Amino acid sequence: MNTLNLSIIIPLFNEDESLSELTDWITKVMNRESYTYEIIFVNDGSTDDSWKVIEELHSKNNNVKAISFRRNQGKSAGLNQGFVAASGNVVITMDADLQDSPEEIPGLYRMITKDGYDLVSGWKQKRYDPLSKTIPTKLFNAATRRISKIQLNDFNCGLKAYRLEVVQNIEVYGEMHRYIPFLAKNKGFVKIGEKVVQHQARKYGVTKFGLDRFINGFLDLATLAVIGKFGRRPMHFFGAAGTLMFVLSAFLLAYLGGYKLWAMSAGETVRLITDNPIFYILLALNVIGVQLFGVGFIAELLLKESNKKHDYTIDKKLGL
């Protein structure tokens, strides 16, 4: 039986100024609550002194462990590798910039262990962000709630808690870290809760995200919505679309044929069906229909063959 209470996963990119303070703060909370724990830093190809600071922290505290990517891979890759390495009964994720408070960890831990949640997401009800960030965030959260049917106010909050089983059964790739609750729901972990958490004003450095993340976020949401519904049966999606193309083309063909028969019976001069522009539209619909069915068959074959995890180039590890 696992005796480690907590795995705290912290993905980071160029956060050398905040790492020591964050580690001291986490350690203080862990000692006060008498938790057994590990802190797993995932260095996402930082170009500053982040890795050097992590090495120093590891030399002083055996609970500090780390993974370092050779180049910047993105937050999703960092979280995914942290999930693979985690061994605590409860897994906490948080950002490295001190905007997430370690004081929230005991409350999140109790919601998992005492209240029986699979996943608890933080909600930064009062934020210290500019309007250029808060307004798009509200739109993003509203759209995600509607599509995912998960009633969370802050999907993108980095401060979350999970049962270990949850992180062992999901794969975070691309930019899907925004949709981990949706990924968990698609895997059958439906007891998802929310906790209001304190949002700290940024103390060091600058934000690493631009407005383009919201555009990419909505594209990823559309992808996840389709995958969540048809990911295990892609032919249902592509086959249905292909069938629609065939039905439309059959309707147009019936129209052309019926119109020609009517015109001939009325004694009118009728041009060849192939001279009518509509004929080429129905021909294109047939071609698209065949392609959609082909894509569906290929997707089914790939689904049967592909169970592999995404691979990331890890440069170094500490304590793992």
C-alpha cells in the first residue's frame, strides 16, 4: 500500500526567481500537516537558472525531485510526465510563479480523501489579471461548460487535485492541459468538484501566455468534443457525414432525372444531364462521401493499432 500522501507536480519555464520561495512555502505546509510528500518539478526547457536552482533544492531536500526537458515542450507535456512519475495517493498540480497558494493544498487533499472526489479544480474567483485576460477567460469557461457538461467556473486554473488513479488513466498532450476535467470525465471519472482558491498577484517575471492561447483553446475544445463522443467509434462520425453526402447526391440525381423526364414528356428540348452544373455538384458529393468513409475505415484501423503514449525527450532527472 502506498504510504506517500501527496505528489505535488509543478511544471515551469524560466521561473528561477520563485522556486526557492515556493519550495519553502510548500515544505512549511507539509510539515505543519504532517503529510508525506514529494515535489516534482518539471523543467520545460528553461533558458535561465531554473535547473541549477532545482539541483540546489534537491541537494537540501530529498522530497524535491525533478524532470528536465531538453527543449520547451509545453505545459501539457510537463504535466503528462509529472503524472507518469507521481506516486502519491493524491496528486496536486500548481504553477511555479507563486500565484497558486500552497495553503490551499490541505483543503484540496481533504476533498479527495474525505469527500470522495476524483478531481477537484481550483476556482480563482477574485483574480489579479488584466481585463485582456479575464474577459477571454470567462468566454472560454462558458464555452467549455456548455460543451463538456461539467459545471466548473475555472477550467484553466493550474491548482488542481486528483486521485492517483485519475492521472494514471489520462494522457495530456498538445494543449489539452486546459481540459483535464473533460479528459477525466471521458475516462469515467465523473465526481468532479471545485474549490474557491486564493489568487496571488504575480511576484516575479511575466506571464508566458499570449492571447493566441484562447484561439488554440477553442480549437482544442472542438477537437476534444468530437474525440470524446466519437473517439472510440470514428466510423460513426465519418460514416454519418459520408452517408449525408450520398443522400444529398442521390436527391440531386433524382431531381435531374425527374426534371429531364418531365421536360421530354412536355416536348421541350432537354440538354444532357452531364451538361447541367448540378451534375458536377452531385459528383463532388459522391467523391467526398467516399473519402469520408475511407477516413473512417483508416481511423478505425489506427485506433486498433495505437495505444502508445506520446514520447518526450527528457534530458535529466533527479530523485526519480
